[in-house]
Amino acid sequence: MGNRIIKISNFRKTIHYLQKNGVKRAFYAAKERIAEERKAEYIYMEPTREVLTAQREEAKLFSYRLSLVVPAYETKAEFLRELIESVLRQSYENWELVIADASSSDGVEKIVAEYIEKECRIRYMRLTENNGISANTNAGIETATGDYIGLLDHDDFLTPDALYEMAKAIYETEKMKKDPILLYSDEDKYENNTRCYVQPNIKYKFNFDLILSNNYICHLMFIKADVMKKLKLRKEYDGAQDYDLVLRVVGRLLEHTKVVDLETKMIHIPRVLYHWRCHEASTAENTASKSYAYEAGKAALEDFCSQRGWKTEIKHSLHLGFYEMTYHPDIFDVRPEVGVLGGRILDRKNIITSGIYDEDGKRLYKGVHKEYSGGSTHRAVLKQDCMAVDIRCMRVCKLLQPIFEQIMGIPYQEVGKQKLADVSGISCDEEGYRKLSMEFGRAVQKAGYLVVWDPKTTTKVKN
């Protein structure tokens, strides 16, 4: 039964994609989705009782109070109970749960009242009217008393170690004399019909150009209380209010932090701590159910660029909730922190063979067909910062061209319509290109610049 439900859901998505993007792209999207489903099944493993007990003991080291704000509106009883129970089960006990209820009925209030009788850490707010998700959430944010404030959707729930991992990350970051402003974790989806956990979203450490393509941070996210209370959510971006908030946190940090140093303020916790429930009314299950949200996300990005004075054009990508940013006239002119722009290298069968490298020198997206997006997160078609790009498909800003010449041993020249660096004077095998690419990437980062990978920049190699 579970597989049948998932296939029906995918069929719905494929039809919508077909209508939006045409037959060819819909064919490859469906083919990729089928291939992804054939991979090893994901299984979420909850921490054992012994592990949670040890966490409760260790948590005595942490003094941070964590506030969870939930905007509720006619929430289904089973969803609300599961949410509250997931908070009560936390191995970290210094928390408060603020439920801001804009329902017209008293269903939410009655259920919460049952818990408040026994648990003083739960606070209930009855809002006089429903002013939308941002205004409703802001009412809870204003009354939150924690050191950090996190947002929890009224139909989702937490893993039992979620708040412990957040508090531990704050503690360990502060021990390194750093000031964590925003923290976020990995997440998965909970299929309500099958009671299965699916599609784990295993995220990156903070990646500036990736956040300008999509709100990959999403859930679970906590923000330092003074920052959250000052920024709050903006009603005009309802549907993408979380994305707008993240972008404004980044914008605030950029006032006194270099782009390359943002990851010391934006902390990724590499653990699944949040279960995003899939049901027919949710965006997780039906991406077309809230099309206004994607317009709001585009508007939030446009506002971010406008605040920076960037000359850009934002367009919806082939995938809902993902965006393409075009710089006018050139990324190097608009963003001086970008030192290198690289792209992907394809073979004769249009398969990615090289282009982007991680910190270990691994070629990301190797073996992915050029028409594939890289799975449900679509990372293979998104701009993103990286350790290095292949020297056979890159451009270098003027200030870094002397470093290129020193490492490569040849003059820097550009060729072709894409103005790629001419490395025809270098003769080596694939391992040689990898070593040169990594050496140059490290030198660029040491000089304080970003290496940006843009899959729209593409070249082919003979093999």
C-alpha cells in the first residue's frame, strides 16, 4: 500500500511538471525519480533510551533556554498531540513551547489545556483573529522568553534529541569563541498515510550561493532571540516567511561579517532532528498546493538583492521553490567576493564527468546526466559555493589571475563565448587536473575569495 501511495504522489508531481516544463524535461524528471526510489531505503533510527538518558545528564552543562513557537490554526487533533508529545519527550529539558492559536473553533485550546494542567513549560495564546502565518507567529515570538527561538509548524514534530543537539551545538560553538546566530539541522519527511520516514534532506554547512537558490536550511532552525525579536516575520512574504527571515539574518550579518566567514555564525547540525509531515494539504506532499509561496520566495530574493544594490534578475527554475539568479553585467562586477566561477564538464553521452570538488577532492555529481537535477534537493542544477572547480571549465577574476599563472605556469587567457580560462597549454591526466584544481581552489580561499559553481556554464571533453 505504501509504494502505491508514493507512486500516486509522484504521478501527480510528474503531471504538474509536464504541464510546466514540457515532455522532454518531464521524461527525464520521471526517469530520475524512479532511479532515486530504487536506491537503498531510508530508515530513521530514533536514539535509544540509554542515549537519551546520557543526553539528559550531559545537558546539565548547558544553560540555554530554547523557545519553540507554533502558529496553530484548526490543527488536527492527532497532529497537535503528536507535536506536543514530541516536545515533552525531549532529552533536553530547558525549553518552552508557545502555541499561538488563531483558530475560530476551540479544538486546539481544549487539547492544549489538557497538557498545561501538568506541564508549566507549555504556554497557550488565543489570538483574537487570524492575521496570517507571519503575524500569528510574531505574536508568539514577542512573548518567547528563551535565549534562542525556533519555529515549529503545527503539523510537524521533533526527534527526541532535537533540542539537546541544538543546545550542544550552541555550547560547543561558544567554546570556540564564536557567536552562533542561526542553527539548523537535517530533516526528513513523514508520510502520514504509510507512517514511514522518507526523503532525508542531508544538508551542507552554510553555503551562501546555495541559499540564494533555495531555502535549503528550512527545518529545524533556531535563531538567537534578540535577532529573531528584532527581525520577526514579514506578512508580505507569507508562504516564504522562513526563507525571507533567513535571508534577512544573512543580510544583517553581512553588515559586519565577510561572506567567507558566515559559516561561523550559521551553524549546521548534521543530524535529522525534524520530521516534516506529508499529507494532501501540505507543501511537502503537494508542491503545487501553495504556489503563492514560490512567488513570495522570489520576492524575498529580489528584496535581498535590492538591499545589497545588486543588479540581478530572479527567475523560477524548472523546480518549484528553486530560483535562478542572473547577474548584470557579470558576477565579478556585482559581487567582489567571488574569485572564481566554474561549471560542469560533460562527456559525449552528456554525463557529468567533472566540474565541482568538495574539500576531500571528490567530484560531486559525477555520473549524473545533464538533464537530471540530482534528486529531490536538485543540487546538481543549483549555483553553490565549493572548495574548487575544474580548471578546464572556469573563469577567474582579474585580481586572482596572477595566482592562476603562478600555479598553472601559463598566462591567463580566456577563450570561447563563455570566456573560459585557456588551459590548452597544460598536458596531464585526470588526476593531474584534479590536483591543479584543488591547489588553485585552496589558494583562492586562502586569499579570502569564494569559488562559485554554476551548472549553466558547461563544456565537453573528448574521451
